[in-house]
Amino acid sequence: MAKEKQIGTVSNYFDHVGVAAIKLKTGLKQGDTIKFVGGEVDFEQKVESMQIHNKPVKSAKKGDEIGIKVKEKVRKDYKVFKK
């Protein structure tokens, strides 16, 4: 298995909508599988959709801050990897 590469960090989590804001260090696109690691959390999920400034986008680049619906609660500073 290829080594996982950290692609970003959770910068915020919106509990009421189950959305994580992620500050990207590298590009990401719809369909990619990502992994969240931090605290007690370690789970993977597919990027079904993402938003930048509340607008749906298919891909994002380094430096973008994206919003993505997550299946588990995450916290600020959790690391995000791409599988």
C-alpha cells in the first residue's frame, strides 16, 4: 500500500451540519478517498462533494479551504490524509 500523504488539516468543525473545514496543503478532487486522524478518531471516507465559500466544487487546490460533510465528528487540527 502506498504511504498516505497528509493533504491538509481540519481548521473548523460545524457540529450542527456535520461539516469539517479543511485547509489544503495539496489538491483534492471529488471521488478521492481521505482519512481523518486525531484524538480517538481514525476513519476513512470518500469525498462525495465539497464546497468553497458555500459553492459546490469538483476540485480544490493547495491553499484552498474546503467544506466537506464528514461521517464522524472531527476537531480542529486533526490531520487529513489522502489514500
